[in-house]
Amino acid sequence: MFSERTAHWWKRCSLFVATQLALNQLSSPPLCYHQFSVLHITCISLTHPARVCSDIAQSPVPPEDTFSPAPFAEQHLMSQPAPSSSSTASRDPRTPSNTPHNSSWKAGLRPPPKDLRPQTEDVTATKGLEFEEMSLRRELLMGIFEAGFEKPSPIQEEAIPIALTKRDVLARAKNGTGKTAAFVIPSLQQIDIDKPKIQALLLVPTRELALQTSQVCKTLGKHMGLQVMVTTGGTTLKDDILRLSETVHVLVGTPGRILDLAGKGVADLSECPVFVMDEADKLLSPEFAPVMEQLLSFLPADRQVMLFSATFPMIVKDFKDKHMRSPYEINLMDELTLRGVTQYYAFVEERQKVHCLNTLFSKLQINQSIIFCNSTNRVELLAKKVTELGYSCFYSHAKMLQSHRNRVFHDFRNGVSRNLVCSDLLTRGIDIQAVNVVINFDFPKNSETYLHRIGRSGRFGHLGLAINLVTYEDRFNLYKIEQELGTEIQPIPQNIDRGLYTAPAPAPVPVQAQAQRTGPPAPPQIPQQLQYQPQPVYNGQIPMRPNGGLPPQAQPMRAQPAYRGGVPVGR
């Protein structure tokens, strides 16, 4: 009936159809009787058409309760779950998608240990929006949760959905409430990985803040396959040129270096749709204003502009009117100072400041502290004095070599030293969770600087302490800052309650309950806060606390100072 060639062709078709039908059934429930019969008949009909009628006649009729008059193909489609947009997004990382309701994809994530410290309403007073409800890519969500994020803070909850619509944003929020993630997340969401162009430009005023912001981008986007580059002054231009010859999706840097690279034609910003200014009030100050005007000329006209800061002077309004298109304004500054930071002042004479600082070190439970001075010379002198008193101390200021500044910043963040003396170089954006005490050794002259200084403690709604050493000449500045910020700086009491700036110890496990789980009762554990000793200098390598602080028992008293010629030693 059929030629040999035709039979061979039918046989090849049968193998293909049988394979496809079998594969389609792997993810479905087991074949019922009539489905198996149809699959069997389909394969046989392709190889031996003459047997089809006889096979059908000899096949037993399936029971009525298992038979449905619907065709097999229709039943097969009905048995398959509807395709979700998330499965498409997982195949194409450029396609935004809603995360499915089931959270099975979270099972393989490795988030850091949960931070159990109490938080203030600065970061907890949200409307209940979740990251999964923001239509973010799954790869980005994986980075968010692995970074330890659980729920968006108020500024993130307000800014991210608006920024995802590609509208200009002008956002004002307190220090330490999550502004960096509020602009990094929507910036990364808009990146097209397959496009080898700079697609997001993030500008910051200082080199340390640039390093920190680039690390946030890498952490949140580590599952996306994007390329992040950081460039600042103080480094060789040759390295930046070589790096920009490769693919860069996100460029983080300071204005001067970015303008230099763009002016030389090395950094192509002509197709960069996202432009972000962190600490915008500083970037728009007279120091940076001419550079910013030139830099904007390299960006496309239809760019999205986002400005974030804790303070917005009138110069920001001028920039908004000139360079932004109907920006969405967010102001979460119902009060200017952080609720978790307790502020005190102490009236002292200039010659008494070092003695007062020594007293504070001996009485306070300091995890890590930042001590601010008003000049670079005083930074170095004070750092030397502190180490001579026997306390571990690093220092940093703008006149140091960039490599030394980077080393100090990295080591202090990792808990190598307990104290850091610095100028206003580190007042903006620097996020070190272990810092719980800020000391203004020299009182600032304006409210803006004061606000940014004390914001280095009490990060992300945690508790912190700010102590100001005020001389007779500073009394007018103290009153002015209180009036401008609408806050009250109280006189320092004889004894400061540790509960104002340290997290309470975890509740001890009842002895009876512990005995039921582990057998004989173990000796009672002393809370870590009660083991604290006045902070001495470290000597050599030491173990680290999980939160980046220093274990008191790892620091012997009166070791060799960790100060030598401007570079910390004793690593």
C-alpha cells in the first residue's frame, strides 16, 4: 500500500510526535486510560495505518467515570497550569515581571543573620508595600533579599514605584533611612544587560561615598550579570580608560573625574537614560555647580533625573526649575533629626577637650565612634593624642593620599579600629552600622554640617548618641542650630543611660526550659553588654563581631598605639 520511502518518512514522523507527546506529559499527572489509548493510536497510525481500525475495534471501552468527551488536546491544555509572567522574566532578564505568590525561589537564598536591634519609626512607619509588589525582576529581588533587606523603608516605598515610571524624582529624607537603595534599585531595574552602553550615571560628592555606592550596586545586582564601575579623582586615568573600553552598565563617581572622562570621549553618556545625584545639595553647591552644568550637556535630553538628599537649599530649586521635568517631590522630613539619636552638649574650655574625651571613652559603651574636627591639622593632632592615651584610633582627611584614605575607610568599616577621627570628609552618606557614638570635638558652624555629622550614628532607625564639646565661642552656633533644626540639645548628664544608644541584651533562656532541651542546666550566660570594659587599643589580628564591632575581650590594655605617620598600622 505504501512505498518503502513513504513508510520511512511515516516512521520518522512517528518518533518525533511520540517524543513530543511524552515530553509534554512529564510535568502533568499520569496518563489516564483514554489518553494512553489516543497516544498509542497516534503512533501506530503513522507507521502502520492498516492496523488502526482493528486496534480501535479491539480496544476496551474505558469506564464512564474516567472518560470525557473533550478531545485529548483540549484536556491536555486544561491539565497544564497557565504560564506566568515570572517564568518569562527568568528567561529574559530584561523583562520586568511580578513575582509569583509562591516564594519557593527564596529557598536557595543566603541572607545575612537578621539584625534584632530595635528600630525607630524613621524606617518602620511604612504603608505595608513589599518589594515583591514593585514589579521588580526576580534577579534583582534575589540580590535585595540576600543583602538583608526585608521590607522597604518609607523613602524606598515612596521613591521606587515612582522612579520605575521613569519620572523625575526630587526626594528628601533623613540620613540613614535607606536613600541609597531608593535610587539604586530603580536604576538597576532599567538596565538592559544586552546593551553594552552606560545606562545609569550615579554622582556622589566624595570618593568614599562613591566606593560605598558602587558596592551597593554590585551587591543588589549580583544576580543580574551587570557591570558596575567606580571612578574618582586620586586614581590613575589610564586604568579608567582601560576599564571603559569594556562593557559598563552603571557608572558611579565624583563629578570632576566623570567630566574628564566624558570630555575626552572615553565615557559615552549619549545613551544614558538614568542620571542620579546623591547628596544633591552638596553637588549643586558653588564648588561643583560649573562642573555639573558641563556634565549635563553630555547626557541625552530625555534623561530621567533623580535628586536625593537630607537637606535642600534654594540652589536645588534653581536646578529643578532649569533641568527637571515636572519632578515628583517627596519630603519625609517632618522633623530634621533622627529619632533614635540622643544629643548632648558639654561646655568645656579648649584645653579641657582632650581630658573630656578621655572621660567619655572610659564611661561610654562605644562599639565604634567617629570624632569630628573642623580642620585637617586638628584631625592629625587629635588622632595622635588619642593613641597616646592608649585607645585604638585611625584618622582620615582630604589631604591624605587616596590609597591611604581607602585603606582607613575599609579597615574601619571592617572593625579593625574602634575610633575614627576625621574632618567633614565623612559627614555625607557614609554608612557604618557599628557606629553608635558621634563626638563633635569641634562644634560645627552651620546646621547642615551638624545634621550630616550626627547622622553617622543611629543608622537605619537604630539607636545612637551625639555628644558636642562646646566652648564659649560656640554658644551662639549652638543656639542657632537648635532653632534651625527645631531640636533640643540637652546638657550632658552625670551618667548616660546605655539604653539610649545600645541595643538591649537578648532575653535569657529560662533554666528549666534550657534543661528540657539540653539536659543539665548550663552556667548562666552573661550578656555581652555586661562584659564590656573601657575601650583599650587593639594589638595585632583580632576576631570580629558579626555586626562589625570589636569584642572587648580581644583588646588588651595599653598596647602600642595604632598611629604612625598618617597611616594606621598594626593590621
